[in-house]
Amino acid sequence: MKTKVLFESDGNRYFQDVTNNFLLHLPDELFKQIEKYLNEPNTTVSNNSTYYERKAKFLIEKLTDMRTIEENYSGRLSSEMVENTLANTKQIVFELTERCNLNCEYCGYGKLYEDYLPRQNKDLPWEYICSLIEYLNKYWVSHRYASVNKSIAISFYGGEPLLKMDLIKQIVLLMKGKSTNSLQFVYSMTTNGTLLDKYMDFLVENDVQLLISLDGNEHNNSYRLTKSGGGSFYEVVSNVMLLKERFPEYFKEKVMFASVLHNRNSVNEINSFFRKQFDKDTAISEVSPIGIKSEKKEQFYAMYQNIIESLNQAEDYDRIKEDMFINEPDTKSLMHYFNAYSGNYIKNYKSFFVDKESVRWLPTGTCVPFGKKIFLTATGIILPCERIGHQYALGYVDKTGVNLDFHEIASKYNQYYDNIKKQCTTCYRLKHCLQCIFYIDEIDSQPACKGYFNESKFKKYLSENVAFLRKNNRLYKKIMTEVILEE
């Protein structure tokens, strides 16, 4: 792949250096000379050459890459890296139960999907929780591995986690006993909201951040059914309104919403409902296309709706884009563009001291195992996160304790990297990759990445982002001053 790309956007011409995060807006003559120099690299330039000829050569030679793309992206995971990342994981997610009091049509553990083990209504055993916490605590108190002065999120997941309120109380009590001046725990929960009226006092008292699943008005929410086949809308909204009335500050600061887009709602309807009903935004996601049973694909596509297409059809398009801001697709794309290609994004102060020539990046945009979280299922399986199928287990917890083999985990990931590396090193979006390897079909054998960018597609991506920024230049300051990009 070329590491230097020329592209046009709304009549303007640009030079993008892919590996050095460098973007230049070019006058027409300089654009032509750089294009000529890139196509004919042996072109000689003398003192008699024009200003733009000499300028083009200077730019190209000063931005010469010291290493090949293959060298840049030849990183490997080691068992030590995996262990160190586990010691500094930011979040522990407990799937407290497989049981749920709803029967949502598009549930990731429901009839449409096959990349999970059969649900048996199991609850996460208390001894499994204690085993994992004690295992991790050895790292937290060890200066060799763990960073100091950190906060770890303890998250409750299901099924419906509020069905196991007794277990939640035990975990909170356990973690309070592990807290120190340099190690604090915060709590969060994903819930369908049907049991909030019974337990909101405890949740508020312990400052538990809530993510409540709701898809909009009664019709919008009609895929979220009870076990008997009835709707859940009025029960959930009643509970949420009660929470807002009794604990307004908590509701303002700690309550968020998540909505699934499908064929019974739209971005416009969802956004309008939450603004009017709760004066809140909601995170909108599409029905997941990962792990669909072959015989259920027709049903899936009948239900599926694309966020961008739905947003483009909205009558109040500009207002909705402003309301959604960070969650709006164009803004997300722009943020990632700034991060990867603008040269105006610094991850942290340590970045100034990194010898970039010595760094070997890992292929794909996959999280390093345990880099963001550790997910423990109700059956004791350890996964990278709750969105990944059980076939990609990293280890397990049973009556004998925690079973993790760091060498095996590193080897498994390195094999995945080897399988996909050839595609990665010819992909123009490799520095900005958002593709998780676990969402690539046949990653174990002959993977084909759906997020692959050839030169033409990459130029279109650059052109669209620069054009969007020129038309919405206020977003540059807003993103730079209001948004924190977390790894």
C-alpha cells in the first residue's frame, strides 16, 4: 500500500501521510508536482527547478518512512503483556444470572443467534465471584504489576441482574472491604428497568450507574416482551419516572439509556421520545448482525434498520444530529479521523517520550485481552467482553479456582494476528482500524475482513471527513475541548 495519498474534497486538494499523521492543504501546482514525484520517484530536482518542484521533493524526502508497513505492524502479544493487562483491567463484568423476566425478540441470547452456549437459567455461584476477586486482588496489592490510585468499575449484567439483588448486595459489601486509599470501586448495571421500583433505594445509596434498555414509545418498544407475550413499556416507564421523581440528582447524573434500532422505530422517534419524556439522550445501536442462525437471516433482515439511513430520513435532521453529537455517526467518524490522521491528537503525556520507530503495533483494532474489561459468565466462562461469543473463551472459573493460561491466550491471539496480518498490512485504514477480530468470519482459518480499505475507498473516506469538517467547522473545537477519547 502507498503511505502517501493525494485526494480531493469539495474542489480542494490535500496530501495525507498515512504513517506519520500528517495532513496538508495544497495549492494546485504543489499538488501536481507531488503527484508527479510520487508517480516518478526518480525525478531529478536541481537548483533550476521551480519552487513547487523543489518543495514537492523536500516534503516527500522529509516524510520518508523509516520502516515498512510490515515492520510497523509486526507486534506480538506475550504472556507477560496479557498478565500485566489483567492486573490493570478497568472493569469487571459479572453476568449474575442467565434468567430474565423479559423475552425480547432480538435478544443476543435469543432465537436469532447461535454464538453462545444454551441458556439454562443458571445463576453465577458466589464462590466463583469470590475466587475471581481474590485472584485479582493479588495483583491489585502488588506494586510489580498494578498501577496506583485507580478506580475499577464493577458491573452487573444478565439476564436481568436485578433478579439477583441478594448477590449484588454481597458483591458491593465484598468490594467495600477491598477498597483502599489508592484503590476504589464504582458500580454500574445494565437493566431492563422492570424491577427498579423495588431496589432503587439501594442503587442510589451505592451510587450505581444505570444503563436502562428502552427503545422509545410503546410501539417502538414492542419487541421487548414479557414472558407471557405482553408489552413491558408502561411498567418500565412508570419505574423510571418514579426514580426521576424521588431522586432527581441521581437520575440526572447516573441514569443513561440504551435503545435498539429496528423496523418498529426510527432515530427520529427514539430521540424525540427520550427528549420529551426524560430530557435525556440515548445510545442507539443496531440489531447485532453477529452470530445469526442461517435459518433466521430472513427474520433478522426484516427487523434490521441502519442508523445512518434512518437518521438521513429524519425531518428534524440537524437538531437530532446536534442532540446525538458523540453518538451521531458522522461525529464518530470525525473523532476517529482526528485520532488517526490529523496529527492533532495526543493520547497522553507519555506519548511525547515514546520512540515511535521502536514500536511494533498489533494488527487490527482488537482490544488487548483484559485491556478494557474481564467478563465472567454465569457458568464461569471468562470472555474478553459481553459482545463476544463463548467460542472465544479465555479461561474459566470453577470450584478449583481461576483457570487462566497467559501463554495460551497470547498464542491464540498471535495466531489470529498471523491469519489476518496480510490483509492488515495492505489496508489503508490500518492505523485507524475499528475491526474486532472476533467479528471477522473464519478468523481461525481464512478470514476476510469486511472493514478492509483499498486506496479508492480510503480516499473517499478522507474526502468525506474533510468535507464534513469544512461544512461543520464548529465541531472541531467542540470535539477537541469536550470529548475525551478513551482506549
